[in-house]
Amino acid sequence: MTRQSSLRRLREFDVREGITVLSRQRELYLASAMEQETALQNSRSTVEELKEKTQVLRTHLATMPEKIQTGEEMRKNPVADTMANRLLELEIERNKMLQKYTDQDRRVTDVEKQIDLLKDKYLATETWEFARKTFGDNPARNPFIIDLVNTEAERIRAEVRAKNLARTTGDYYARLRHADAMVIERARQERKIKTLEDSYLLYTKKSEEARISGALDENRIVNVALAEPVVVSPQTGSAGGRSVGQLFVLGAIVGLVGGVGGAFCREYLSQAFTTEASVGRQIDLPVVASIKDERK
């Protein structure tokens, strides 16, 4: 796979995944996930609190009676009425007997005993009794019932909200995992492109070295070797009638002229490549790349 094709695939990957600034997208996903996670925990805590409140309200309502007595109707005791009528009859009978008999007569005294016994019973009997009692709903339960209904409705809303938050939080975490996977995949493709670039540079360097070596071989340019050792003649005080100082000055002038001329000839006749322009002139091709000399 070439470097150009790898770069094209990387651009297509960024477009397909909607990657603009991947690190920024990941930060946004992480911040949103943490925010939703906090809201989810708060919502779940609210649900638990509402459940506890519901249980307390139900327990309290269980201790309160549903029905209470709202009224009662009184009536005269029929037993007392019967005893009063009987007592009246006995007193009438005693008065009739007193008209015929004396107070000491046995028949009179028996009636008086019945009258006394009946009076005691009559006095011990309640004159009025409850005829009917009415019952109705306990009004004290109504505020607790209303509170219980509202609490149940609020708990249901909190449970629905917690469910939606859990789904949203899971979605953000899924996006975060996808972003992490994209970071890894993009880094892998970038490493692949870097490897291809290094391989291309190495290939270019080797190709240039091979081309230069081939050019040197074609021109038969080899290293210069010393064919004959230099023989140094003994020093004398003068040569050709000239003093040592004159010879030194003359030698310096000749050496300077010869050095400049030799350098010019060497540069003119040299087959080596020293600049990009010289390379272009020698091989009549454009220069693609150059290798920097690290020793400089």
C-alpha cells in the first residue's frame, strides 16, 4: 500500500466517522456521560425516598379506622315503659283495695310489696336507649390518602425518568467507547503512514546512493593512491645564489598561485556532486530529494 493511498484512506476514515477534533469529541462525550450519571444517581435516590415515604403513609393509614360513628338516634326504653304502666296499674289496684280494706290487710300489703319491688327495678332501668347509630368515612384519613396518591404518582414519574437517564447514560458511554476505538484506529493508521514515509525516505536514500555509485563506476573514478614516496633533499643555506628568506617568499607566492589554480582546476574537472544544481546539470534530471550531511 502506497503513502498516497494510506492518506486517502485516513481522510475517508475521518469523513466516515465524523471526526473533526477527536480529542474534543471524547471530552464532550465524557462530560455528558458524567452529567447523566450524576442525574441518574439523584433520580434513583429520589425513587428510594418516595418508596420509603409510601411505606410510612400506608403503615399510618393502617392504624386509622376507615369508618367512624357520625351520629346516633335515641328512643325510650320499651321495658321501662312497660314497668311504668304496670306500676301505675298496681297503684290503682292498691287505692281500690284501701277503699275496702285497711292498711294492715294482707292483700293490701302484698300489692304494696309488688309496688316497691317494681319501683326498684324501674329506677334501675335506663329510660332512653340507642335506637340507631350512623357511620361514615373517617375524614382524618383524607389528607394522608391524598398525600399517598401524590407520592405514588411522583414515584412513578421518578422511575420513568431514571429509566430514561439510564438509557441516555448507556448511549453516551457507548459513544465514548466508540471514540476510544476511533482514537486507537486513527493512531494505528498514522503509525502506518509514518512507517510508509520512513520506508519511502530510506528507499529514496538507497536509490540515490546506488545512482551515485553507478555514475562513479561509469566514469571510472576511484580513490587516489600514492605511487612513489616523496624524497626530501638536505636543506642548505642558499639555492641558486638566493637567500633562505627570498626562497621562502618565492615559495609562498608560488604555493598560493598553485593552490588557487589547483583548486579551480579540481573543481572544474571534478566529477563529484556538491550541489543540487550540479546534480541536475550532470544527469539532466530534476532533483527529488537531498540527504543532509550530519557531520557538518
